[in-house]
Amino acid sequence: MRNDMTAGHKVLIGALCLCAAAAILLLGVPPGWTRTSAEGIRLTHPEGDVAGFTAIYAAGGAQPIGFVEYRQVRRGDTLSMTRIAHFRDGSSDEDTAEAHVAGTLEATRGRTIIRDASGAASVDLTIDVTGQRIRGSWGTGADRKTIDEHRDLSPRTYWGPLIFIVLKNFEANAADGRVAFETVAPTPQPRVLGLELVRGESTRLQRTGAALDVVRYDLRPTVHWTIDPFIRAIAPDTHFLMRQGDPPALARFTGPRNYAGQEIRIE
């Protein structure tokens, strides 16, 4: 969250968002106004078997605070992915996803698990896009809550490692410099949100012994054009720096853990 904004500013922006939302309801905006395309994004780069590790840093920090373990396996037209972020305090964020990749990227199912420092799961969420269902639980002790609900999940429902595949294929799917999709956010409680990746400026990223030419892409929430600017004013800054090529490569990610909370940097 931006540090130059006072509590009064945040309250004012929140009030403006509520007023705009009320106006939308009074004007009778159709119930489908948050929906994205009915088709998955077009794939222009082949996906195969991949495995590796990369370091996680605190925002502005020089010493690693954890690492990301990533595995991806393709069998026919089915792509299976697991990404686990392990942190020094023992906590972890785990995303698994399975997708159909015959020309377009269409998620079929997956799971998100957030574990605290003791290893206990504070969130355990199953996403069934094919079955149009979200199941799981979140919270601790007596405050533990469960969900088992039908949700209208579009073929453009992406989370965890699937978002990076959207980014790799950005240029083939962008309209006006952006690609819209939906995600299932696990915190503070499971919900379906609209997101968009927006192309920014070209810049240079300094690395030991070299300077990389990169393009910035911002990840932003979308609800409705009347309130999106206010939401983005208080949303955590989340962006990717990509080295262009065939395929493009991630040079840096900066943003929060699980859409809210500790800001991290992945190199």
C-alpha cells in the first residue's frame, strides 16, 4: 500500500467507491458488467516441462527471505503446474493449477494453500473451473469458515502460475495495451475478481555486470470504469519487468503476497 497516503485520504477514497457503487446499482447496470471474454487467451509460445528455484526478497531488501519452487509438466494438451513460495519463518504460499493448452489457455482446476509459520493451513481452497465450483476453508480455530458454492467461472479464470503464462502471451491477446481476465483471490475470503495486465514503459534494469532492456506490466483490479481509479489508488502496486524475446522472460516481480500483505520482490 502506498505510504504517502494518509488515513483520511483512504477513508475518503473508500467513501467515493461506495458512492460510485451505489450509483451503479441505481442506474441498473446489467449483472454481466464485470465479465471478461468467454474464450481463453491465445497461446503463441509452446509450454513444456520446466522446474527450478528462484529467490524471494523483501521490498527493498538485499538478503533473501525465502525461495520459490516451481514445477511444470505437460502431458498431451494438459499442463500441470505447482508453485510454492517458502519463507524463512516457516510460512508458505502454494498454488497448483491444471489447464488445457490446445491453442488457448483454459484452466480446468487447481488449489491454493496458505500456511502459517507453524505449517497450519490458514487457507485451503479448491478451484474447479470445469465444474463451476469453489470449495475450501479459511481462518483459524472457532473463526474457521468453509465454502462450497457454485460460481460462474469463465475460461479466462487464471491464478498463481497461470498469470505468468498470460503475461508471456500478452502481445497476441492485448487490446489497447491490456489483457483482462478473472482470478479467484483466496484472501481475506475467497472471491472472484476481475484483473488486467497493462503494458507500461520500456526501461533498463541494472544487474551485476549488465543492464537489461525490459518492459513494465502492471497488474490491476477491475470492477467498473466508474470506480476502478479509486480502487487502484489504494491497491498495492503489483508489476512485472519482462525481457522481450521468444519467449519473453521474467526479470523481476514486485508486489504483495496473496493480493494483500507483505510486499515482496522476486528476481
